[in-house]
Amino acid sequence: RAYPREFIQTGISAIDGLNSLVRGQKLPIFSGSGLPHNKLGEESRFVVVFAAMGVSYADAQFFREDFESNGVVMFTNLADDPPIERLILPRTAMTAAEYLAFDLDLHVLVVLTDMTYYAEALREVATAKGDVPTRKGYPGYLYSDLAEIYERAGRVRERHGSITMVPVVSMPSDDITHPIPDLTGYITEGQIVLSRELNNQDLYPPVNIPPSLSRLMKDGIGKDDTREDHPRVANQLYAAYAKALEVRNLASIIGPDELPDLDRKYLQFADGFEQCFLAQGMDEDRSIIQTLNIAWELLSLLPGDVLSRVSEADLARYHHWNSSP
């Protein structure tokens, strides 16, 4: 194995700025029923291997029409197909991806949707075999079975190709502690969690920042990869948004007019962060420089003395504090 380090620009600020993806990483999307996980980020600089499990005829037709002009390698398992086929499909897709990546030296993006349907098929087959069930009826080998699929992504020494994997995991009842997202989080290198609350506000993409993370982000950003201030800006954005959410909760109890001036600035920051940084057009492709510049515009709503995660040089160069209300 070779360690993944090469930054991938997806064009989505919530990912590029705060949960950066690197080539060869496994970064799942944790979604809820009805959330737009199938619309997130198509990366044109990859050969795409797309595997859809347990989908309806309408969804299968949509994927087919959407991908047929883009040269996507597509595997489809319909909802009424036998469950054993659903267990074979992701392994078949990964075999195709390994051939493209390690025999043809191509960069491959594998999208597996939806791994929850895969795990339910595994539970159905395991029950029919008489295997001993564990949490919520899933077999005890669910972890190792998922790992057999996820761990086939990555980079190999002396090979120019790579496999980057984005599995989609629906959280039953929006429960992130459910066995499927829980075990997926242990095996993969982070997660992008979608928010029903943000989706109900018509914000796209509705990425829930506090529980989202990319464990390999630190290895793919910085001076030689994105921009020198990127690691510090990401830390500062996360800290400021977490503080702003606390202030928003307090304002819902006592009212915003009772808050001190600085807390009202945090409320302004939270609204701007969601409307200008997180939200973007479905076809909008932002560069990492645009993403970082938007971040500094938002951080400039706050005084420099509360921005402890960035350096004095960063503040002098990028921070434009305006003390007017």
C-alpha cells in the first residue's frame, strides 16, 4: 500500500474546505431517507465505477440516462432482484475498479449506493443460513464483510492508478449509531453527514459540519497542496461555527436582542456560513482558492482577537474586520 496524500478538488466547499478528500481515500456519505446523497459531487477527472444496490426501476433508469454519455462503468441491482446478487455486486464493481486502477493505471472513483441495502441483504441471507444474529439481527461478521469491500480501495506502491471510494450509507431513522453507519465509520477514513434540518431549509449540499470529518485531510492540504493557511482556516471555521451554534441555541431561549454584541456577530457568522459557504448551486464548481476566500470573508465578520486558530500573518493578509453592526 501507498499512503494517500494527493488532494482532490470536488468543487464543493463543505468538502474541499473542511473535510478534504485525498486520492485513494474511503469517505462515506451518511444520509437519511429522502436526502440528496445521489446528487453530490461527480468528479470528472476520474474514471467512475458506479454500483447501485436495491434501487427502484425509476432510479435505475435515471442513473442509466445520466451516465450513458459520460462513459461510467455501471452495475445495477434492482429492489426485486435476489438478495444474493446484491452481495455479489459491490465485489464485482471493485474487481472492475482494481483492473482500471492497477492494470491500466487510471484514477478511479467508486460510488457504492446504498450500502444499507447491501447489509440488509446480508442479514436476510445470514438468517436463512441460520447464522447467529447480533445487533438488530445482523450477523456477527458484518464488520469483516464490509471491510472486505471497503479495504479494496486505496493506492498501491509502484502503480500510478488509485481507487477512491465514496460509499453511500442510509441511516435508518437518521440514527448514526445504527450498526451499518457505526461499523462503516470504523473502517473508513471519516464521513460526510447530511443534515435533514439544512435540507428542509433548501440548502444544497446539506452537509452537517460538526459530525463530519476526513481523517486524511491533514495529509492532503497546506502549502504545497492547497494554500498555506488552509489547515488553520479549517480549524478556525469549525471552532467559530461550533461557537455560533451554541449562541444560536441561547438566542432561541432568551432572544437575540438580549445577547452581547459579539454573540450577535456569531449569529451573523452562522447565517453567512450556511448561506454562503455551505450552500452553493448544484452545478457550481468552486476552486479551493474561492472556498478559502469565502471562508475569510466570513471570518472577517468576527474580530481578530477571537480567532485564535489562525496566525498573526494570516490575519494581517486575509482578515478584514469591520466593527460596524
